[in-house]
Amino acid sequence: MSRLAAIPLPFLLLSFWLLIAAEAVAAAPQDAGLFVDPSNREESLNFYRSQYLMTSLPRVSWSGDLATCEPGTTSPEFRAKVFQRINYFRAMAGVPAVVEDQEYSSKAQAAALIISTSTLSHNPSPNSRCYSEDGAEAAGKSNLSGSRIGWSAVTGYIADYSHGAVGHRRWLLYPQAREMGTGDIPSGASSGVNALFVIDRVGGTRPVTREPYVAWPPPGYVPYPLVFARWSFSHPGANFSSASVSMSKNGIAIPVTLAQVVSGYGEPTLAWIPTEAALESAPASDVTYSVSVRDVFIGGSPRSFDYQVTVFDPGEEPSVDVPRDRTRQSSDEFDSRLRYRRRLHR
């Protein structure tokens, strides 16, 4: 009798399933990140409530000092919430999650220090009081906010009402990004500063994405509070110089205003603002918008893309979503509480 035949059958079955499980773990990515299917309304709603809304918030616990130019750090729990917000948006957009790079966060913290004691700039002057080479490097590779910190700043970057080409959004949703870093200082010359180190890698192999393009708002069911004034559509290698966008609701056309196409900022992107009164307030019932992007030249040939976005009211907002440890409130604190209505961005 062979040695294998002498092994009890239950043990063989257990060994078999353990082997299968081990192979599955080995084949899985190191960080699968968050996943959601926005085509399912209930799943999108539950994902919004469980991953976006925050009612139990960690403190910033900043350990630095502006007087001595000490950048310090923030608590690991705080930074984890920042990355939860980043990966919520990336999952909704259908791109892989990112993880924190400690070196990026350290440099981003140095950039936030420069801005807190000087002016908001991607190219800080060497004469800035708390200038450092690490901080200057990060300032040039980061999204910067002089009025929001933490996860609130992340939502502000996706809204991107101050940048016509939605450059902040494009870097946050850049598919090739794998690591990012966050630096936050809750006090100083401004009402709080965030530097989000986003330029991790440019080019290289593009990972698999849910759709061949990256859009915000994405196809499927999207919570109303996260449908911002500017809509966008990105595609690798695209030429949008002849592209057009049309939108409709219930077969009725909605006028759109195209933003100027600007190169850089991650993948080529077309942005536009729809003129639609219904987007000014929470919908009484789900509203579906048909989007058609035409004459996108890819590899020298024109292509068209059609998708639908259904805007819905998630029915609740958090009682508080502003990072604590703020030393003063800014004039747009209300905006930081996730009530990003289009009337606030004009």
C-alpha cells in the first residue's frame, strides 16, 4: 500500500483545500483595497455609508511645532482615515487602491510646514522660513490645500472647483499610482494645511481598471453629495482636441460647457460643466443622466464612449466630518462638512 493511500481521507481533503486556499492567497494582490460595483444601487449606497461617511473620527494629534519649524507627524489612525477616503473615490472610479508610503508622508509633512508658515505654492521660495529640500520636493509633487486637512481635503481635491482641468482629481484617480503620502498641519497662517503626495509614478504599465476610461462621476449609482460641478472623462493616450460631450435626461438634452483641454496631470482628460437645475439640490428620486463623449482620437482613430450616471440621495449625512484639533475655523468650514453644492463653487 502506498504511503499516500495510507493517509486518512478527511486529512487528504483538508490538505487539498488548504493548498487551494494558499494558491489563492499567493495569486491575490498584496493589497486588494476597496471594491464596489456602482451599477448596483444598494451596494453603492452601503459603500458610501460604510466607507465615506465618518462619524467616529480620530484626532489629528500633530506632534510638530511651527515656532521651531518642526514638521512632526500625525497619528497613524488619522492617516488611515485619509487613505480610506482616497480609496473610496478610487474604488468608485474603478481604479486600484493606493497605500501609504512613509517617506512620502514625511516629505508631505515638510511641505505642509512650509505652506503653514509661508504661502501656498508648488514652488516654495528657498527663503521661506521653514524651507527644506524634502518639503520643496513634496510641494512640487503634491496636491495642496490651504483651507482643509485630512479626508476633507481629499474630497476637496475631487471636487476641484478651483482647477478648470481638474488636475487635482486627475492625480488622485491616476491608475498607475501605487503609493501616496499625506502631510497635515491643523494650525498656522491658514486654517489648516494638507499636502497630499500624489505623483508616485508616471507612465509605465497601466493596471486593469473597471472601464477602459476613468470618469467622475463614474458610470452607475453615485451619491448626490459627491456629484460636483465639473464632470470629467480620462483615457490613456487620448487626444481630446476634436472631442465633444453631450448629456441628456429623459431624452432631453442638457447643455454643457467644455473646459479647455490641458496636458499633464495624470491621464489625458476632458472636463465639462453641465447646465442642469436638478443638480442644484438633492433629487427627490433617482435621476439618470446619459453621457456621450464623441470623437476621442486614440491611436489615430476616432472613438466614442457612452455611459449613464444615476444620481441618488443617500438619505443621510454625517453630523460631523471635519478633522478635530483645528485651532480655528475657516470661512468655508461649512463646505468642509461635505455639503459641496454647486452654488458654493461658482
